[in-house]
Amino acid sequence: MVSKRFVLKRLLMLFPVLFGVATVVFAILHLSPGDPAVVIAGERASQEFVNQIRSDLGLDDPLWQQYIRFLGEVATFDFGQSYQVNRGTPVSEILTDRLPITIELALLGQFAGLLFGLPLGILSAVKQDTWTDHLTRIGALSGISIPIYWSGPLLILLFAQFLGLLPTSGRIGSAYFVDPVTGFILVDTLLAGNFAAFRSAVTHLLLPVVVLGIYQMALLSRMMRSSMVEVIRQDFMRTARAKGQGSKITVMKHGLRNAFIPVITVIGIQFGSLLGGAVLTETVFEINGIGTLLVDAINRSDYPVVQGTVLVFAVLYTLVNLGVDLTYSILDPRIEQ
Amino acid sequence: MSTETQTETVERGIVERLRASPFLSQLVSNRLAVTGIVIIVGVVLLAIYARLTYNISDLMATQFGTNPSEASPSLEYLFGTDGQARDIFPRVLYGAWYAVLYGTVTVAASTFLGVGLGIVAAYYGDLTDNLIMRTMDVLLSFPSLLLALALVTIFPEELGLWRAVGALTLVYTPRFARVVRGAALKVLEDEYTDATKALGATDPRLLVRHILPNCLAPITVQSTLNYGLAIIDIAALSFLGFGASPGEPTWGMMLSNGVEFGLFSGAWWWSFFPGLLLALTVLGFNLLGDGMRDALDPRMRETVD
């Protein structure tokens, strides 16, 4: 069992990290050479107008005042208003629209990675130093070496362009419109009972998920293998076999449970690369998640959106790792010390 | 006869020397690591060849009139031509130069910064340690590519691809600092550091001459693994439009063009060749890094039946 004290301690440790994250984001935006007031006013605006906007935004205030105000806004989830998207839309509103799209993609990619990566890793470890093992390892190493912005275009060319089997971009066919209830397109289409739309969404998401999943699969199978190899060597495994248990049962019953522990940590750490991968996947497949939102916002100097997006990504990453730490301590109670 | 015994002695000498250094012998006997080294050497040679042979402004200029536009690969244009009628083959080769140059600078800079911060944190401890490592922790709580994207914006646009180098250096530094701090703490426990101090060595001398050399193994592995990552991340930033200027023959930029313009016309060769070389280069570094880690980790050394 996890003690309440441990959970509390981990939750309290969250605050300094989030405070640091907010500070870094504030620093980055104030170090950027662009002037937000000019961005809003437009290149040809008069100096007076620019000055007016600057004082409206409070950009004339001393830096420490701006910093305190920023922290206050962040604490209340108020990221300001976008300079560009329908001018004046609250950033938090844009993020709630776009975030589920990225999360859905990331979760599906992670799921695909787990589904194929874990069995491959176990197989590789059990058949250590055989051809199966070598092939799996080389495959996994290649998998982590192939950039998403290469495998993505190649799969689009093959399946969409040449074979014409799958759509090239987007999340759903333009003929379908589904009310965004949860924001997850697969869930929303099912909720609406529109199976044709659901099928369209599945065919649209297939390639992005495969592309994102290949990388995760490769990573996880490597981790699963090395963790399993270590566990197989342990004394308790030999004891179990000596007791007369079949090799397969030993592996399943005693090995997996112990081998999963480090793999779970890795899933947490790799969540960052999963999000990075999602950004690239969204760009390749023209999916309107927060990845493409961030890239567009940087290109248009839409500072509030950049701020909000980067903060949300960092918070997500931190929370997932907190969850992983807690799961870890349930599986291995020694970790609390 | 005599020459035979001579070579035999020499060979035995090499074998013995390798045996004395389990790390090197492990590495050499690891076929995957050797494959990695071969790939890396090949790419570096290619990079130098391209740098010496081609003129960068020729590669960037449009070639309408000289070459056909969007021609598929043929004997004359091995990798085909792009929408600006540029021959893709020399551009892909020149991309190796970009990858090696910018990758090396990124890895060198983040190693240097990370090693410095890590050793100082471990040696001085207390407040210094806390200040440095908590800052590193904060930087590590961002997903790396996204932090790099945000950091790119603080550098002026004129810097081009160096913006990506600057951003990624800041992103990778904490990883090195963490690894080095851990290794240095272990070294500091050893008695010879006390002995050196007792002999009157100054702090900088102790850190550079005694502690640093004993942390080299984990630093090398981390650098190698980060090399591949740096190359893939620099290309990713180029691909997303941050870094290389349009027309510059970096692999990321070529892939970006391939997606933007080549995808719907079915011009697969725009994306295929630059990506192939990029993936191969990264694979080389991953193979070597993996081999190094196996050779250094004693638990991995013994094979079990």
C-alpha cells in the first residue's frame, strides 16, 4: 500500500516544479526578440497605437510586476487572449478545444506501442541470443532511429497516394460532422451513433497512430527486453523452475510482474518523447491538435498561445510522471524509502 | 618463419592489450557496435567529401533550364530532382555535412556545460548543488522537443540553424549534468580524492585532473547516445520550420519540402533519400551507443544460458 504521507509529499513536490516551469516559460517569452505590441498592432501601425497597446497589456510595468501578474494568471488557468486566432479568443478556450485531439492521438500511439512492444520484448528476452532476439533487437533499434517525419510521408505515399487505401490527412472525412462532446473523435462518433463517421475517423487515424506507435513499440520492446533479461537471471526464477514449474508459467507468473516495474518508469519518462512525436505526427498528417497550434503560434508570434501550450505540455508531462511514481510505489513498496 | 612469429607476437600483443581493457574488447567483439562505427565513419567521410566537392550556393540556387524539374530518379539524377529543378543527390550528400557539423557542436556544447555544472554541483554540494540541480530538474520537466521549440524563439532569426543548436544545447545540458553529478559523487567517496586534497591540490586541479577523468565512461556513452538524438532533433526543428532557411540542403528542410510539395504529386524521392540517410546516421550512433552501454555494464557482460 502507498502511505498517505508519501502521496502527500509527492504532491507537495509538485509546486516548486510547476513554479519553476512557469518561471522558465515567462523567461523564454521575455527573452524573445519580438514585441507583442507590434504583433497585435500590425507592422504598419502608428507608434502611438503600439504604445497604447503596450500600456494596455501592462508591458511598460517593471519586469517583477509583470512576473507576479503572470504567476497569478497561471495559477487561475488564465493564459490571456490569443493575438491571432479570431483575435481575442481566450487561450484556455483554444486549449480545451485542441488538447483532446492530441491526447487521443498520444494515447492511441502509446496503446499501439504497448500492444506490440511488450510481447516483442518478452519474446526477445526469453529467446535471448537466438535469431528471433537479434532480429527483434535490430528492428527495435531501427524503429527508434527512423524519424516520424520520414515514416509518416512514406506511409502516406504508399497507402494513400499509390494504393489509395487510406486518406492522407485530417481526422475525419469532410462529409461528416460530429458534435464534439468529449473532443475524442472516436468516442464522439460512437456517442452520436454515426458508424460511417466512426469508420472514417478510424481510417484517418490509422496511419498517424501507426507512425507514432512504431517509435513507442521500438522503445518499449527494448526496455521490456533488458528488464526481462535481468529478471530471468534472478535466483527466484531458478527456484521456481527447480520446483518443477514449467518454463512458460515461471516467466508469466514470476517474471513479468517484476520486469514490468522498470518498464512503467520508462513509460513515464518517455511520455515526453510521445508528446514530441505527437507534435511531429500532427504536422505531417495535418491534424489540428496542440502540436500544430504551438508551431503556428510560434510562427505568428502569438505569445499567449505559446505560453499556454508549453505550460500545458509541461504540466501534463509532470502529472504523468507523478502518476507513474505512485504506480511504481504500489508495485514496489520499497521505493518509499 | 620469423615474420610469421613476429606477426603472431604482435597479434598476441593486441589481443592481450584488448583483454586488459575489457571495455574496448567488449566493444570490438560487439558486432552491432562495430557496424555502428562503420556507418558513422562512412557518414563523416561523406560529409567531408560533400563539403570539399560542392559549392553550397550552387546547391541552393534553382536550376530551371539546366535540369528538368521534378524528374524521378535516373542514371543522370540518381535521387531525382526537386520542384526547383535541383539535383537531389548532391544535396543529400551535403546534408551529411550539416548533420555532422551541427550535431557535433550541439553535443560538444551540452557535454561541456553539463559536465561543468555536474562536477561543480557534486563537489561543492549544499546550496550550489541544490541551485544547479533544481534548475536542471525544472528544465527536465518539459518534453524535450517542445522546450526546444520554445527556446528557438529566444535566438535572433539571422542565426539560422545555429538557433536549433543553441536551443538543443540548453535542452540536453541537464541530462549530462545529472549523469556527471552521479558519477562524480561516487568518485568523491574514494580515498584518493582526500589524499589529493591533503597534498594541497587546488579545487580546479582536483576537479579537472582527478575527478573528471574518472567520470569519462558515462560521459562518453551519454554523448554517443545524444549524438543520434541531436541529429534527429535538429532535423525535426528544421522540418517544423525553425532553423534552416528555405533552400538550404539540410535533411530536415528537404523532408519538409517533400511533405509540403512532393506528397500529393507522388514525388516520393523528395522525402525518401534525405530521410534514408538521416535514419541510417542515427542508427549508426544508436548501435554504437548501445554497444558501449553493454560493454560498460558488467551485468550485461556475462551471457547466461
